[in-house]
Amino acid sequence: MTKLAVRRATRFGTAIVAAAALGGLAFTFKAEAGSGARIPVRTPEPVRGVEVAKLTDPPFVPPPITRTYATKVVVNLDVVEKPMRLADGVEYNMWTFGGTVPGKFIRVREGDMVELHLRNMAGNSMPHNIDLHAVTGPGGGAKVTMTMPGSETVFTFTALNPGLYVYHCATAPVPVHIANGMYGLILVEPKGGLPKVDREYYVMQSEFYTKGKHGEAGLQPFDFQKGVDERPEYVVFNGAEGALLGEHALRAKQGETVRLYVGNAGPNLTSSFHLIGEIFDNVYQEGGTMASQHNVQTTLIPAGGAAIVEFRAEEPGDYTLVDHSIFRAFNKGALGLLKVDGQPNLAIYKGQAGTPAAE
Amino acid sequence: MSRRRTLLPLLVVVTAPVALCSGPGAEPAVGSGAAVRTAAAAPAAVARATTVAPTPAPAARPEAGVAPASRREMARVPAGSYLPLYAAGRRRVPVAAFEMDRYPVTRAEYLEFVRRHPEWRRSRVAVAGYLADWRGDLDFGDATDARRPVTRVPRAAAQAFCAAEGKRLPTTDEWEYAAGAGVDRRDAASDPAFRQRLLELYTRPRGAEPAPIGSTFRNAFGLSDLHGLVWEWVQDAMPADHAHHAGGAHDMGCAGSANGATDPDDYPAFLRYAFRAALTPDATLPNLGFRCAR
């Protein structure tokens, strides 16, 4: 290392120490055999036992982890390619993790050793792999999980950092694999868990670049030029128009606390995530582990990123999830619904004729 | 517990090479806790698939007065050049004139081959999944399956078939050059409409069985079904065989695969190269067939 580099190392090092202290991170030194150098790495805690992760389809989330120790968690994820509904009368040949778009929700605990079994089903056309943003290591697992149809790949990582993370397929050309539906969320719960809430849901925004215009019926292929131009025909929550509407609306009861794990798969757009008629009491910005902001109307969620939002459902009625980049909601499908059941509270909301919102 | 702090992030900045997913040549299975299992076969079978020399072509044994090769039309592909997805200096690669089967090899044709070469019957070949959809050694199923491309054959079997006809598998250069032809023009590889058409063929839902030959399109060289029917074996599919063809040092498993590509817009090529990069010689996939060249 040059003298200059050493000086810079010292200066930058100070900043990093401060940042690490703020973040509550602790690194330990581990001697590298023979070299005399000391390489700082985090030493995972010992794992006890084995369990198979219970994965859920959107919009549901596996229950909180009550374990107080790290374990080995087996995650079985099947890649399935199949035509699925994108909108009424519109189908798209989705490439999925687990048969749904977004893929299965994975929930593990900080320190867990995750043994991920990626099975590419024999009926599929393409090789696939997985890059989990929760992974510390090259490619997030992509490099070691390239899997042909009919094969299975096993990959192990320790979930060193808690947080809410996107996972996605990273096989070339990556944009096609993401645009076709290959993404989902993995929650690495911090030790001690997140604060208890009454309800948790899984919502993920993404775009679809169909050859036909929005609403054009039939099986729609991917349109390369629209993808490059970032001109999606569809911007949706949970993989299809209406996936969170009507009988599929999210539900809560008045007085309950609700937590949404919100991901944005992109592949291109940043989401201006907003819940009409509600204010987020807490936002864990960018999916981190700290409730970093309170009383938020709209939170930005980058492509390939996530956020955790929490609120108390205080007034009954219908609450609409939107991307407040509002043409996407009005014209491209970025609409969902949360229905809150309960008694109108006229002290906090009433119309001119005293009409409550709920009826 | 020691709570010493560290300079690690900086050291990474100072010393790390420009790595997109992982450094070139990184061994996936070392130090990453990774293990890879494929659906294939016992080591002995793998060894066979990778080392068996092509069976020498026997003298043509006419059956009903027609040698097998003569029933399988070939098209002559004139000399030319093409631009691979990865090419140092963006240099086009020259390709000498060759002949190529007009269609992928069908199940009926493969049945004739295993009749003549019993060593390639299913029961004799220890490669997992080999002809797994056949009903027996000499029974590929319904008569309607006769014109479907044969699939679930490892590379060595495809090589043996071609050798028995006095042919060979095409090289990746030959295949890619031939496949760059559109319906009306011989070099359509950079035409956006042609690329979009290929993308649609590659990503449409896959049926349980490949469609019969002749169900996609015939290109300007007179070759049919190069795109969207089945993937096809080439001689040098694997990265170890030929660096630029399968992506080589380019990691086809990450966004970094765009780095160094001659044209990042050529999505059909990325799909093909990624498929070949993930292939092993003993792959017996239901959507992987072959055709021969000479």
C-alpha cells in the first residue's frame, strides 16, 4: 500500500469507525494464519438445530420468529415458468420463485445459516439463479446458483445483516428475468425481533413491459424496446392488476397496528409508495432495521429495494395503496386496497352531512 | 467480547479489483459454502459423456434403398462472418462455408440411429435422463411424436449420431452465424424487429413436448427451427471449450454480463449464451436437441 493510501485509510477509517458505532455494529478481528495480518470479519454465532422455513405466498407473511438463537434454516424455492394473469383478459408467461409473483416471502433471523435449495423445474425453458440482497458474498448467491431446468442447486449463507431485502434472478439478461417476475422479499429479523404488531402483509411493486398496449387481451410477450425506454404498460402490486382489490383486498380491524413489508422489484421505476387516507407512523426507510422516520405520507422505494411501513388503522373504511407517481396508479394498475372494519369515529372523520366514511 | 473496529471497508476500496458479481475466474464452490448438484449422472456416466470419441461413421447401410443421411436434407451456408456477443476489439469472426441440417434431428431419425447403433440405446447408456420420455429402447412413443425433435440426449450421443452420418456438431461460431439470418436476409442479427421476434420465441410458454420440426420459421440460409423449437447442442458449448462463446470469464449469472458485450441490446444472444454457459456435457434436457453440420 502506498503512503498516500495509508493516510487515506487512516482518515476514512475514522469515519467508518464512527459510522459503525452509530449503527451498533461490532466487528471482531480474526488472525489470518501465517500472514500476521489481522482481518476484521464478523464471526457468526454458532447455530443450533435445523428447521425448514415456512414460506408464504403474497400478500401473507410467515409468523414472527420466536427463537432466541441462530439455527440452520432450509429454504426450498422452486422456479416455475407459467402463463399467469396480468390483468383481466391479459396473460403473461411469468418466471417465478415458487409459482407466484412476487415470489415466496422468506423469513429468517439474524445469524441464521440459510441453506437455500433452488430447484429449477423440469418443465422450464431457461437456466435461472438467485441473488439475495440479504447475502454477504459475491453476487449475493447468483454465481453459485446457476441452475438448469430439472436440476437443483444448494447454496449456504449466513444472514449477517438484519433487514428487509429483495431477492431476484440474476441470469443474463438480468432485465428479462426480473421483468418476467423473478423477485421476492426476504426478511432477516433482528435479534429480538421487530416490535409486535397485529397484522403483517407483503406487497411488492413491479412493472411489466408487454408488447401489446395496456389492456390488450391475450398472452403478451415481453417488449425489449419498452423495457430499455422504461415505458411500462403495467405498474402493479403483487404481480397483477387487481391482486389487492375486491376479495383480495388487505384486511384490518379498527385499532389494529398494521405493518407492510413493501418491496419494489422495478425493474426500472422508483416507487412513490402511498396509502390514501393513512399516515405511516413509522417508516423503516429502504428496508433497514431502524424506524428512521415518523408521520410519513409517501415513502420512496428504489428499484431493488424495500421499505417497512407501520400504522394504526384508526378509522374504518377503504384505504387505497398507490404509487403516487399517479399516472401509474390511474392508468397502469398500481392500485391496491386495505379494508378496515370497525365503528366510524366521527371525532376524527366525518362528512358534511355527518356521513362516516365506511358506509 | 472484543469490540475492536476495523478499516475493512476502506481496504476493499483500495485493493479490490473491479468486480461486478465476482472476480473473473472465481471458483464458485470454494469458500462460498456452495454445492452444486445436477440432475445428471454418476461419475462414470459423466466420464463417458465427456470422453467418448465420436463413433466412426460406418459405411452407409442402405435401408429400403435409402441411406439415412440422404433423407436428411442439408443447406449450404456460404462463408461469412458474424459478431459474437463477446469479442475483443469487436472483431467479427470469420466462418468458413459449411453445410448444416435444415431441421433438428427428429425422434424417428434418432430411432433409426439407435437401431443401427445398439450401444446408444437407452438401456445401454448410463446418463441420467437419457431418452427418458421414450417408452423403450426402440419406442419413442406415439406416431405423432415422430417429427418432434429428439431431446434428452447428452452431447456425446449427439456427436455419435452426427458421426454416424459422416457429419459433426456445428461449432458455436457456425451455429451463431447461421442463426443470425432472418427470413429474408442473411445478417439480421442486429435488426431490432428480428431480435424482438427471437425474444418472443424464446420466452413463450413451453409445451410439455417440443412442437414438430418446421413449426417456427425457415431463414435465408434455408435452415428451419433454429430459434424457439429446442435449444441445440454445439461442439464447444461449455466455457472451458471456448471462452467467448459461453461468456467465458464473463459471468452470465449477473448484471455484469453486460460488461464487455459487443451489444448489450442483443437480448436473444444473452439468453443463448447464458443457456450454454450453464450447460454440462451430460445434460439431458427435454428442450435441448441438436442438428449436424459438415
